[in-house]
Amino acid sequence: MASTRRLGPLVSGRRTKWIVLVFWVIVLAVTFPLSAKLTGAQDNDTASWLPGSAESTRVFEAQRDAFQTGDELPAIVVYERSGGITPDDQAKAADDARAFADVEHVTGEVLGPIPSEDGEALQVIVQIDPGDGGWFALGDAVTEMNDILADEPDGLSAYVAGPAGVSADFADAFEGIDGTLLYAAMGVVIVILLFSYRSPVLWIIPVFSAFTALTAAQAVVYLLAEYAGVTVNGQTAGILLVLVFGASTDYALLLIARYREELRRHEDRHEAMAFALHRAGPAIVASAATVAVGMLCLLAAEMNSTRGMGPVLAIGVVIGLAAMLTLLPALLVLSGRWVFWPLKPRFGSAEPTERGFWARTGRAIARRPRTVWIGTSLALGAMALGLLGLNTGVIANADAFVDRPASIAGEEALARHFPAGTGSPVVVIADASAADAVREAFAATPGIASVADPVVLGDIASMDGTLEAAPDSPAAQDTVEAVRDSVHVVPDANALVGGNTAVALDAQNAAGRDSLVIMPLVLAAVFVILMILLRAIVAPLLLVATVVLSFAAALGISSLIFEHLLGFAGADTAFPLFVFVFLVALGIDYNIFLMTRVHEEAKQHGTRRGALIGLAATGGVITSAGLVLAGTFAVLATLPVVAFAEIGIAVALGVLLDTLIVRSILVTALNLDLGARMWWPSALSRQPEPPVSEVLAEPVDVSSEEPRPVR
């Protein structure tokens, strides 16, 4: 409390507000050019997502060190004609192969055209090394190759497939992602703020403050990625954007609601803001701390991409908090009461929430609180049953896109005419002295169609094997495990198995381990923060339990939507972990907003009456905040990548459940049923508590507290 007591006069004083504004203008001017460089600093190489201890990562590093290979990915150009390839088709493919060699980022020898056994297809294998340009340089190379393919003869279909083709389509999906997400998120926030405040002007202040916070956060993250080795990929950058914008707007809504409430009690707007910061500040700080600590728990992950996401998102939340507690108050005080026009809060006017929807909802719950919380819990539990149908694991390339890009059509053409694993081999490295024995064990493994002769350089041998199954299938991963079993037992070989399929397998295993470690860690961290904030044990235990129940319900409903409405094949192994961290950290926010107000009111009015006052006072703003956050995360569903769409849908559903059901109904019913026992073992738990019938007999008055100056 002491810190927020001092903060109010500091950021909203008659002179200091100008200093705060100038400071943030300088921050915006300095960080804006840096924030634009974040896209270029992303590392979307699949192998870089894995921990260094993963076997596939060690293979990648050994190949790079011993054979001086870079980040090459094979592009498989497949030509297909029903009825058989013609001599003209053969000539066209040969001309194209020569042209591909001159494409920027193409390295080594272009192989082919290679005919299929059925005579209906050709393939050309092109190695592409994007260098420092990453995904987007890869996309440029594939685009140039598609331009070469544009004048194919009638009846001949040609596609750029293989790992490079699929990666290029992912690059296309992520190209312009920051602008798309930002404009969509801003649009959602502006609409909700216009609806919430009915002011044509007020929305500009929180949106500008959130944009400033986002710009500063992206600049800091760029510096960390460029100079501190933090892994930032397209997924992390996209989530950073929606999280910072959504969470910052949430904090703005809570502060503005309390400021508007204090403007009715205080004639001077500077004093009103100081009091608002003093009262709402602890809840906002606790909320941001919960989210930041929850994100930092991701540092315990084995996956480099997941571990890198932790500090990136935590930094974004902390910067958003700083902007909402300094820049936003300064702008609001500078603007005066007119910014709320046409519903300006006049000094001495009645607080409208006393007779609002949430006041009536609280009184309805108070009639049968135990029945309400038991019934609500059972309903959420029934929703969670959908989890039984959630399919997590390997997601094939064809199922990773919302639409059907050209590379997937090419993959399907390759599978029709060539071994399914063509172009994405299993790579085995071993000591050169054991190369023949390793090759023999490798080739004898069920699921391996063929193995090339070893390439020996110094004391290391490398060999490629072609899979019989599609490289992105569960069967291919089973084959990789079988290959590891086969070659690991070769004496004195020190054999390791890598390649794209092995990378996917190692990523799946690491993600499964991360879920088992991080989920309990997040719950423990959130519980400790709630204990410190509420000075109790019972309330934090119940709040954590309600959010976990909400998470399970959101995942259950999402599973049904994915399978029966959207036709998604499944979800990535890391999907439950990401949704869990976001929903527990963000969902607890709304309980913090409510329970800090209930705790405040319980000191004067008792817990049961405090529960009704807290719901009436915070119901509207928390609902608006939930809609903002749900809307910003739902924006992820507009991207053509299934993983983003699934995270956006699940988090949006979970936030809505937390806002509209868990916080407003379940937690309120628990407060009304348990009364002062919610605060055990603090002194507040021993406060005499009137029965619910007496509480219902009194009107809800959220402005009964006498205004006191903040010193």
C-alpha cells in the first residue's frame, strides 16, 4: 500500500504529470525504431527451439561443425502429369533445375529431374540455405522458384514441397503478423471501450498507453534477442503483442473505473487520481506480478523456445504495468473530466453500479449461495469432460495450416509417386571406424526404405536414410525411435540420430516433460502471491481451484470445437501447457480484482456484504476487461496457422469463463456461503458475520466509505 500511496502524487501531481508525459514521449521516440527490428531478430529454425541436450540438436551441431553445413533445408520440386510425363515435361524440369541453381540462397548441386517408378512424376531436389535471413529469406527463395515454375506446359502440375516449401508457407503465414495482430487487437479494444464508456474520446488514452507499452516492450525484447541470446520466434512475438496490448488495457480499465468512482467523491481530479492509484494500485500490481511470475516459470522448460518465451512475456507485462500506472494516470489527469463526455462523473453524484446488473446478480446469488457454487462447479466439470477427446501429439504438416497451401499439395503429390520420406531423411552420425556396422543396423530397421552410403570426413561419418512413412507422421517418429534403438547398441560407434522427424520427436518429448514440471510450479507461485496479497490460506486455495476448473472446462469445450466445428486434426503437445499458463496467470487476474475489493470492504462491512459490494463495484469493469483480453487473444484465430488459432480460441474461451462465470458466480457464491472463513487464518476470519438474510435486507452502497486524503 505504501508504494502506491506515494505513487499517486508522483505521477498525477500538478507539475509531475508533465514530467511523466515527457519521459514516455522520449521512451516512445527511442524505442519505436528498435521495435520495428524485432521481426528480423526472430529465430524460427526448428532445431534452435530444442534444448542443446536433445539428440537431434547434437546431430545438427555435429554436422555443422564437421561438414561445415549451414541451415540448409531441401526444397523438393515435384512435377506431376496424369497419364505420364512427356519429353517436353522432362525438358521443362531440366531447364528449371538449371534456373534454380541461380536462385539466391540456393547452395550445392541441384539434383534431378528424377523420374518416379510409375512414370507420372519427376522431382528436383534443391538445397536452400537462408543464412541470417531465416524463414523470410527462405520464403523469398521459394517465391523465386515458383516464378520459374509459372510457365509450365498445360496439364503439368508443379509444386515446391519438402521441408523448405513447408517452411516457406509458414513464413508467408507469419509475414506481416505484427501489423495484422496489432490492427485487429486495436480494433477489438476500441469497439469494447466505446461500448463500455460510451465516450468518443476516452478510448484514445488507454489505447495510446497500451501502444506505447507494446512499443517499449518489443524494443527491449529485440535487444535481448540480438545481444543476450534470448530465443524469440514468430509464436513468441505474436503472443507478446496480444498479451501486452490485452493485459495493459485490462489494467487501464480497472484504474479508469476506480478513478471515475473517486471523481464522484473528490472535487479535485488530482486528488481523485491519487486516491484511485492508492486503492486500485495494489490489485493491479498483484495482477501483473502474478502474470509475470507465471511467465517466468517457463524458464524451467527444456524447450529453448518455451524457455525464451518466459522472460519475453514477463518483460512485456512489467512494461505494460509501468505504463498503466504512470503514463495513463498522467494523461487522464491532464485531460480532465470532459474526457468522459457525455457521461461525465460529477462531484457528489450517485455511483451507478449500486443499482446495476451486477448488484442485482449478487443479490440473486445470495439467496442460495451453496446451491449456486455447487451447481456451477458441476457445470464446469461437465464441460471439462471434453478433455477426454483432446488429441495432442504429432501434427502433420497438412494439418498445421487452416487452409491448404501449395507445399501441402506438393507433399501429397510426392506421396503418390515417391517414397513418403523423400526429401526429409533420417540422419545418423557415428564414428567413422564403425560406419559400416552402423549403416547395416540403420538399413535393417523396419520403416527405413533405403540408406545412402556414408559420407566420411575425418573421424565422423554421416548417412541419410529414407523413411517409408511420411516424415511428419506418428509412424515416422516410431521409426526414428527404432533407428535409435538399433544404432545405439553398435559397439564403439557413438551413433546419434537426427533429421526433421527426430527434431519433431524430441520437441514432443521435451514439451511433455515441460508440462509436468511447469504446471505445478505455476500453481505454487500463484498460490504464494495470493496468500501474500489476501493474508489468508483458504481464499487462495479456493481461487486457484476455481481457475484450474475453469482451465479444464475451457480445454474441454475447445476440444469439441476443434474436432466437430473446425475440423482440426489435433493439437500440438505444448498446447495444454501454453493455455494453462495463460489462463491460470490471466484468469487469476479477475479474481484478484474482485477479491482485493471484497477484502477491502470486508474490513468495514463483513465478508458477505463485502462480497455484494465488491461484485457491484467491479462487475462492469471486470466484464469489460475480460472481453478485451478474450477479444485480443481471439485475434490469433485469424492467422492461417492451426497452433495460433487453437491457442487464441482456448484462451479466449477460458477468459470468458473466468470473467462471466467463475469470478461473478462461483467465487461470489463461495464468499457468501463461507463468509469470514474465507480469510482464515487471519484476524479477519474471526470477525462476526451476519447471516445472508440480514445482508439481503440492506441496499448495496459502494460509496459508503468517507473519502480520505492520500498522503
